Amino acid sequence: MSSPFDQVLIQSDVEQLEQADLSLLETLDHVLNRGLVIAGEITISVADIDLIFLGLNVLLSSVETANEVIKKRG
């Protein structure tokens, strides 16, 4: 059984993407089943002198998904 989220990822037609309705729950379910990584960097500088560098990596997934990935890489 495919979810509307899977249909959105497979179909490339813009009109079909606009017509697809995804609930917040379906989106959250997909993120927890697949995992999501957010990476970013911020540098605070004054007069072209770097004062603070902040690197951020965030992983959002369910515990089961994270364990499966660790077992595959292990």
C-alpha cells in the first residue's frame, strides 16, 4: 500500500505535486521511517575577523531506523 507521500516523490509532474494532500502526521511518519539530516554552518565575524564558528548536524529518525542504519554500517 503506497502513501500519498510516496506518490509525491515518484511523480514529477508539477500539477500532480500541487494536488497532493499530505497531512502533518503522514510527513512525520515518513521522516521517522526514513530519517532526516539537517546540516548547517554559521560564522560570526566583525571587520572580516571570524569570531565564532558554529557547525550543526542534526539527525531526526526513529530509534528503530537508527539501529538499522548502524547495523548495516557496522
